[in-house]
Amino acid sequence: MGSKSDARHVTTKIEARGISSEFATPSGPMLALRDVDLTAQSGEFVTLVGESGCGKTTFLRIVAGLLPPNCGEMRIDGVAVTGPSREVGIVFQRPVLLPWRTAMENVLLPAQVRGLPTEQACAEAEALLVSVGLGEFLDRFPRHLSGGMQQRVSIARALLLQPGILLMDEPFGALDAITREQMHLDLLNVWRARRPTILFVTHDIAEAVFLADRVILLSPRPGTVRQVFEVPLPRPRVPDQRFDPVFAATCREVKHAMQTNGEGEG
Amino acid sequence: MKAVPPRRIPWTGGNVFGPALLFVAIVATWETVVRLRDIPPLVLPAPSLVWGSLVSHTRSGFLLIHLGVTLVEILLGFLGGSIIGIGLGIGVALSPRLRGMLHPYLIASQAMPKLALAPIFVMWFGFGILPKILITALIAFFPLFENTVTGLNEVDGEALELFAALRASRWQTLRWLRLPNAAPYVVAGLRVGMILSLVGAVVAEYVGANRGLGALIITSQGMMDTPLMFAVFVVLILLGVVLYEMIGFLERRCLARRYRD
């Protein structure tokens, strides 16, 4: 579909400048995000970590164009975000599948909304489901799929229109540890094959480090960027790297940075 | 995950033997008591007498004519009430302005017992089937309306967000999210509406009708023909079961695969 920039040509995909966001609460407005600057290059895997309530989800919603920031500017491919974009696919915390649709029909939803020819979309949807390991479950209804499988369907759905950006909001938070590790590997495979820019929100430091090129630590209330960590682990990532001293060291760094009280804001 | 409207209750519960045994026991006791105590048929006819009346009036075609009239009233009223209920439900669910405008009137229309309108409907529309169809439609309307609104509005908030992120139009959201979500609610409404339609048509016939099962009950009262009245009760019960099962059939055909198993 939209192959604007050639494969390895690195450009700035997501650019946030001075993003602030307020919530109305019964006791007056509350600042959820303050002056957040963040960029992600095309094809980069960026994870956002922070304690719950640090505005991670709010930030993702702003990138997705579902929520306008109170101030600051969000750009995708250099263009200011004014609403939901077709360049963006979203995976929510819950799979959010339509229970009356089969796995295949759920994946096809974005193509239907966009009015794309069915045969082409079907082929793509099937390929995606196969690539996330659900080739035998195309005609199953969500209630007959495990939580992990449902989340795989929702990943396939987010990728159907080949978006340049994939936003993921704690997508594996509800899964057990073993399923989650498998999901990590499968997600990395899909990412390697298709190379979307991924912005992945989590509060699990090990998950953030294992997946990412860069880990961005947000501090809570109001959410601000505390620190950015490059992950020096080679790719492709393999499960054994979880026992690598470099992995442990990076996790420790992030953990310590999270625990230091960032009042003075260095 | 979410509140799903109640399921259809299969009327035999799958077990035929138990209910059949109970039926025989009740009929036998009834027959025995009536005979032993010599209760006059005007007060309580024995089952054998009811059966005789049922058979002879069915053979003569007398019962079937009245059954046909009532059935037409029920089906047309139910159909009209359902279509208006579902249509208005969709309108109200989609347009807050329309909802604001209609809401007090819809509540008021429910507070008003519709059967109380029967006498004036007779004055306006005569003794034929039209006033009965109108009353039946008014009665069937509300469960359909209410369930449609509920089903369309009780959508998962994150699913709405998904549709927003996909830039789905209001119409697409209605078609692919709200309507499929409402389907089980609407069927539950159809089930209730169908039974209410039966009650509505029969009671509407009490007030100024010369045909139909309700009219027949009034006539048999006038003729002191209690066995005939009981025969009509039997027909009404059978009719109710058949109508209820019709909705069940519809549910199995349209919903079963996608919504539950």
C-alpha cells in the first residue's frame, strides 16, 4: 500500500514536542503529562516504562490522535496529528475483539471500514494470522481462544493495513509469564519482517528492556521523561539474553532511575 | 464479560416424561374431583367435557375462524410494534437530541395502560380487527424499543475507541458494532413482545369485538358455556407456546452460532 520511504532510510517517524495534557477531576484539573519530548525513528522499537498513573496511556492516545494535547505538538512523518491516522495501528490492553466475529473477520475489520477489496484483504489477514501462529484458528470465535491467542488476533488486526506505526498499550499485561515470553518473541519476529515503528507501553522493566532499542522512562504525576536508555543487546533477541549480564545491568539502571525521586529534575 | 439478555427458556426443559406425568396427574385429579363432588359444569367443567367441546368446535371450524382472527391481530400488531420499536430505538440511540425530545413521552406512554384505550379505539376504528392490531402494536412496542436502545448503547468503550481509531463513520460503527451488539437484546425483546402481543390482542377483544378468541370468551360467558371457555383457554395456551417457540426458532437460526454455544 503506502511505500513512501524506502526500507532502510532512517527518518523521524514520531516526534513529540512539549506535550502536556490535563484531566478534569472533581477537585480541579490534574496534569497527566508535562512537557514531554520524544522521538522515534522509522523502524525503531521504543518502550515507554513508568509506574501506573504516569500518563503512558495518555501519551499513546495523543500519538494515536484519539486525544488532543493541551499544549505541545505531535507530528507523524513531519505532519501534525489532528485525528486518528491510518498510518497508526493500535493494540489495546485488552484484545477488544468483536465476540460475534471469527478471528479472521476480526482481523478484516480495518479493511472493511476502509472499504478495501475483500480478496486482497483476506489474503493479507490470513498471512498475518499465520505469522502470529494462528493459522489453524481462522474460523474460531474469540470465546474459543485463549487470552494470548486473542491478543495475537488483535495484533494481526492492528497490522492489517500495514501501518508505519504500531502503538501497544501494555498488551501482554494480562498474560501469564510463559505466554508472555512467547509473545515477545513472536512480536519481535513480526516486527523484523514488517519493520513498523513500535511504541510499546509497559510497567514491566524486563519486558521493556528485552524488546526495545530504546527504553524511555517516564516519572509519574505529572508524567515527564525522566531518562532515556539505549539497550546495547544485539538483535535478533533470543530468550537466553535474559541471563546476559548486559541485560541485567540495563534493567538495574532503569530500576534505579525509577526509584530515585526525580524532584529536582536533573 | 457483559450483561447478556436472558436466554429463552425451552418450554419442556428437554424432559418430556416428567411434565407428561404431571399433566396426567392433574387432569385425572381434576376429573375425579369434579365427578365425585358433582360440581356443575357451569362452575368447573370436567376435562372430558372441555375436550368434547374442543373437538366438536374444532371439527365445525368454529374455533379455527376465531383463532385465525386473533392470530392475524397478534402477528400484524407484533410486527408493527416491533418495527416501530426497533426503528425508534435506533433513532433514539443515535441521536441524543431525539432522545431528549421523546423521552418524557415514551415514559408517559408506558405509564398509560394501553388496554384502557380499547374503548376509545372501538369508537374511532369500529369493531373490526384494526383497533386490536393497534393496541397489540402499542403493547409490543415498548420491550422492543427499550431493548434496542439498551443493546445499541451498552457497547464496550474500548471497542468504540477502536472504531474511532479506524476512523469508522457513524454508520459503520452502527453496522459493525452497535447493531451486532444489540442483536441478542432485540431477540430477547421479541420474545417478551410476542407474549405481550397475545395478551394484548385477547384482552382488546374483550372490549367490543364479535370475532376472535377473546370475543369468544366473552360470548361463552354470556351463553354460560363454560366448557367452551375452557376450550378457548386450551387454544390460547397452545397458541402462546407456538408463538414463543417461533421466536426461539428465529434465535437458533440467526444467533446461535455467533453469540453462544
